[in-house]
Amino acid sequence: MAHFLSLLPMVWPWLILMAAQVSGVSGRQALGLTLLTVFGGVALALGLVTPLAAIIAAIGPLGAGMLHRLSGRVALLGHLALVLWSLALGAHLVPGFHNLLVLDQVQAGLDSTTFTLHLNLDKPLVLFAVLLAWPGMTRNVLPTRVMPLVAGLTILPALFLLGLATGAVRPEFGLPHWWLIFALANLFLTCLTEEAFFRGYLQSAIASQLGAPIAIAAASLLFGLAHFGGGPALVVFAAILGGACGLGYYATGRLWVPVLMHFGFNVLHLVLFTYPAPA
């Protein structure tokens, strides 16, 4: 907690962004977009984003909000443009976003490799665009399909066992002093954004055309490929995790289910194993 309080003078704008995210996924779209606008103004005033970056960031939600008016090939091209915009922001390819470095070459434990953590400004904006493009992701609550949910939850511990068997992780117990900033960034800026994009949007859109099994497989594969920067092994592990989260979303229709599955997996990785990998 002391570490987080020491960062508060620098990280407080992101608390506005997180509040906007929570509002958006809770169905209070107007409040979420209002808070997002406030956050954008603060970010511009503090020099966290350039005017050009702000314009590019605004294009996604504005375009996504008009997709429901389109049909046929024009709608398909519109969704493709949204996917490309989302991937560009998620991969930090758009210049002008000054993501805040909060952890620099830290170790979760003595046997873990070092890693760096930024509070991203660009990637979380994807959430608002896909909520506008596919608002049903927060509304289509289904009677729980028990077997797919159990299967998805079973994959999570099995994935840790696979990691131990392949040497991708080793047991290491502990909670680093920077856990709170990690948890907030991981839950909101990573898990919520990624699950909204890959499960709530992509999986739902593909399922509406090709059915749930193909949608879960396709979204999981794309989720794995999005982690190609970490090497082939990470692509495989991420794809399997994506499959588990995909089953959780399919089983319930509730976005918070894959979000919590994803976040819970990451937290257990941090607390129980070498993070992100053995040294």
C-alpha cells in the first residue's frame, strides 16, 4: 500500500480512466464516456498524449458508434477497420502516447526474471470502442452452461501444470510490495480490455456468423498470436488461456467471468510461481 501511495501523485489520472471503464461495462455508457472525456482532457493538459494521438484515439469510438448503421460489405469493412485500429493501439504502434513507467526491471522473487510495467493510455481505449461496436457483450446474460464453464475453469490449473512440466514456470511463493499497482493495471488496463476485445467483441462477432466452437477457437488463436512478441511458447500458453476464458464467456454470457478468470490466473502466477518466467 505504501508503494501505491507513493505513486499516487503520478497515477491519479488513470483512476479516472478505470472509473470510466467500470461505468462502461456496467451499462452506464453515458457516464463512462463522460469520464473518458474528462480523462482525455486531463491527459492532454498534463502532456500525457499529443493532440494528434488524441485525434487518432477518438476515431475508434466515433467510428464504432456508427457501425450499427452499416450493413453488408460496408459493415464488414467497418469492423475490419476497428480491429486494425484496436490492434494498433494495443501494440502501442500509434505515436504520441506517453505511457507511465511505474515498475522498472523489478523482480517478483529471486528466481524470477525482471520485468517492466507501464500504465498504458492507448490500449485501454480499445474497450470503449468495442463496447460501442458490440453493446450486447454486457447485456446477453445466459442461463449458465455448466459443463463449458467447468471445462474452462479446469484448464486454468492444468495450464500451470503444463508450465511446470515444460519449465516455463517454477514454484515461488510471495507477494511483492508493488502488488497493488500491478493488480490495478492488470485487472483494468490489461484483462478487462483484452477480454472485451477478444471475447466480448471478436468471439461474439464470429459466433454470430460461424457458431460458437469456431468463434472460441478463432478468438483464442488470435489472442495467442497477439503475444507473439514473447516467443512461440507464450503464444501457445496464451492461446490455451484464451480458450479457457472463451469457454467461460460462452458458458455465461457475462463479460466479468472471463475477466476474472484471466485476472485470477495472472495473480496466481505472480503469487505462486516465478513471474513472468524463471531466471
